[in-house]
Amino acid sequence: MWTMIEIDTRKPVDVIDITARVQEALQEGKTESGICLVYTLHTTAGLAVNEADSALIKDISNLLDRVAPQGAGYHHDRSDGNAHAHLRATLLGNSVVIPVEQNKLILGTWQRILFFEFDGPRQRRIFVKAVPGV
């Protein structure tokens, strides 16, 4: 079972909690036990499992901004001007894998699936695949 989630980001840097959308996609497939792969189809966006606290999200964004600041003379900026977005996405990663039991994502109390936009606003696609029996 697989599903494509589409989201519209609103800002150049945006963080969206997609946990409920992923759980909805999982419900359609009836995977009793296994894993759920969540994968972004974009090179300037990333995914993470973390707390959806606004202060923490700001801290993560500030850290990524310090590590890969916009306009720092990157080679890729000569063509697209968005090298910082590619670098931030590389640091974060493009997928997460979450265990599934009884057709539900197994997440800790504060854990959420967060989509990070680094080159928005844009329409984005996220691939969700449940793999049973793992």
C-alpha cells in the first residue's frame, strides 16, 4: 500500500506537522504490523521525527541557518540561488521510518512527523508506504 500526500508550504522556510496525514494514509491500507516509510520527493525539503514545539522548531531552523546560511558563496548559487536549501535538506534527510502495530504509527508521547520546507513556498509531494510484516 502506498499513498502520495500533497501539501502547500506557505513560506520560504516552513515546518508542517504531517503526522495526522500519514496516519490517515496508513489507515487506508490496513497494515496490522510492519513499518511505514515517509519520503519527500524533493531535494530542498526534509523530514524528521521530533517534538512539534514552536520554540524547538525555531531552534532547529536557527541551527540549520547557522550551519548552511543563505548566500554564503556556494557554487550551486550561480545557477539556482538555493544551495542553502539543498544543504539544509541534506543535513536533515529525506525520509523517516516509523514502526506500525495494530495499524497505528508507534510514536513516543511528543514525537511527530515534521516536514521541513527550505525553498518555498511550493507545492510538495510526500510518498508514504506501509510495509507489512517487518
